[in-house]
Amino acid sequence: MFFLKNIIKGLSYDELCSLRMLKMHFWYINWIKTIWFNFKALPFKKAIKIPFVISYNTTIKNIGKIELSEEIHTGMISLGVSRVPGIDSNLNKIFFCNNGTLKIKGNLHIHSGVLILISDKATVELGERVKFGCKTRIICRNSIVVGNDFRMSWEGQMFDTDFHFLYNIEKDTYYPRNKSIIIGDNVFVGNRCTIGKGTVIPSGSVISCVSKISGDFSDDGENLLLSGNPAKVIKKGVNMGNSWFLEREHEISKIFKE
């Protein structure tokens, strides 16, 4: 027991988060698929640490190229394993198809029902401590870059493409259908939001639920509250609590006696 306590004491916060996730959702993990995915996607020295854990309700169409940071640990990336009671379900299938490049810097939780499509020559780059909620859709045909401590609630969408070309009749010209998405650190996106091509969201920003975000908001500074369709800056100098740091969330809840 003393030996075990010393091991736990030496773990980083992110490692402890992964350990807690594995303990809470152990029975959702398909260990055969998990082992296959790790050794198919990664070189042996990284695969042996089992950084990916895969749920039973995950369909892998193509693994593609996956790049991880040098500091990895068991369970740091979960596909369909993390669950929110009442929202996530085994009926919500994950579909993963990577024909391009997926870069992951740290802990990543992808909840049930998420669809991920990365096209040939496209790149998705995710920072540390990133979450995508149930039934989220991420489609990348060019480039999507997401910073650290990003959270996207359920039924959100992130597309760096319009899928079709838009034609300007008066100017007799076509607009490009693909344009990169760039999201800063510590950004929270509410449920049922859509992030469109060419969007730049500054660090610390909060996106109100059922909003359509399109355009570059970097000139408005950081810590923005964006809302509407199309989304506009409603307020400045705000920030959302972070579910990665539960201890801090509990401290704040005590203020309101929740």
C-alpha cells in the first residue's frame, strides 16, 4: 500500500485525471480494439504505454498519421470511454476516419457519438486537456488548430469547409471552400454550436449555446463572450470554469452553497 501511494504521489495532474477516468469507466473499454489501435497507430515505444483507450461503440475507418507529444501516459486519449450520465450512451457510435494527420499534445477525451473526418493532406492539431462532447462533428479538409484546455459541449460542429464553392454572380468569381480554424487556449463552446471555416477564437473565450461562429475575432482581444447567429461579441472580460480542474469547480460551488 505504501508503494502504491508513492507511485500515485509521483504522478502529474494529467496522469491522475487519466487514472481517475480509467477507474470510473473501465467497463466501457474494449481492450482488444484498444491494443490493436495503439500498436497500429504508434511506434512500439509509445504503443506499449497504451495512451489510447477505445470504447466498444467506436468504429475505426482509417487511422492515418497520428503524432503524440513525447510525454505520454496510459489512457491519456479516450474515444467513447468518458461518459456524462444521461447524455452519453452506447447507442451513440463514434466514427473515426483519419486520412490526414492528427497531432495530440496532451489529454484528450472524445465522448460517445462523435464523428471525426480528416481528409487527405489535412491536419488537426489538439492541445493539452481537450474535450469533445457527445454527438460532436469535426470535419477537416484543410487545418484545424485547437489550444489547451478546450471544451466543446454536446451536439457541436466544427467544419473548416463549406463543402461546396460559393459563386459571386456580380463579380463572376468563386470563393474558396476551405479555410483554417484557429482556437486559442481555455475556450469553452456551448452545446449545439457550429464553428465554421476561417474562424479565429481568442484565448479565454466563451461561446453561448446554439451559436454560429464564423470570422476572425482576434482584434477584439481575449476573454470574449460570443453569442448569436452569426455570433457577435456580447461581453468582454469573462471566462468559463474548467471541468478538467474539478477541485477548483468544487471550491467555487461552495460560494453559492450548491
